[in-house]
Amino acid sequence: MNYTYIVKCKDNTLYTGWTNDLEKRMQVHNQGKGAKYTKSRRPVSLVYYEEFKTKEEAMSREYHIKRMTRAQKEDLILSADRQLFCKE
């Protein structure tokens, strides 16, 4: 499985990436070995993710999310939270 994800950094900024191992990627970010952007903004916490069958799909979604405004990203995160809440 491949994932597109958003993390919230210590300074309250959002970072979007993709990976094929979400748990490992979060560990790498928080060890300061991940993206240059998150290295100085640790700890990061996972706030959103989507699953894809292929790397290309995940990378394409990452590209589109990175072009969203912060408000659009926050809406995306909130809508996912609402869906999760409604399923429980």
C-alpha cells in the first residue's frame, strides 16, 4: 500500500508527503532524518492520510494537496475527522 499524508509540525505548520510505510515514515520524521522541512520542526504528528495501490497515485495526490491553501488542507483534515466520527 502507498500513502499520501499530512503531518502537523511543532510550529503548527503542515507538511505533505507520500510513503509506502506510514509508521516507519513517521518515526523517520521524528528522528530528524525525514524531510529537510520537518527536521527542525519536530515533533510531527500525523493528522491525515489516504491509501493508494500505486506509488504514482500517491505521488499525484501529494502534488495536488501541496497546491492547496492551508484552509483547504484544514478542511480536508476536518472532513476526514468527521467521516471517522460518523462511522463510530
